Amino acid sequence: YAYYYSKYPNGEAYSRIVFPYNPYGINFWEKAKGKGKPLEKDSEAWVGDQFWSFCTGSPNTYELILDSFSQIREERTLEIHFKGTSNLYHLVIYLIEFQ
């Protein structure tokens, strides 16, 4: 915060702990160990779409990401186009163009 406020004294900075993936598929806070305590839902921690929608500025981004991975898995896109390659650059470019 110190660096940010030294550059932008009138700015507003926030911090959150994020869980970009919800492994439970349902209410994260009910299933998480200790129900996520001592973290306060929304004000101290974000789960899934809260984080991704903040990053992109679009709602339902988390669902789009999950759907994309499901589509790639079902169509075996990675196996077909990248079998035997470890070139991460080409993989990333392909995934960007795939959407």
C-alpha cells in the first residue's frame, strides 16, 4: 500500500485473498475448512466469479472459463493439436484464437 499511496495519494487500494477456482462447485464458504474463517466473505476474500469478473470487467467470466476448459477437454483439442510438443507459446496463441 505504501508505494501505491505514494504515487496516488487520493487513490483507493483494496486487497483480497482470492480463490480463483472453487473446487466444491457449490457454496465455497459452506464447504471450506472452518467455513473459511477467519476470512470475511466478500470483504476479505473472493471466490470464482467474484475474482474473474473483477479482472475482466464482465459478469460470468468464471463460467466462460470453465465452459472453455470443458470444450477443450471434450474435443480433445490439446491432444490433437499439441501432441508431443512442449511449446507453451503456441499453446497460448491457439487457446486465444480458439475463443
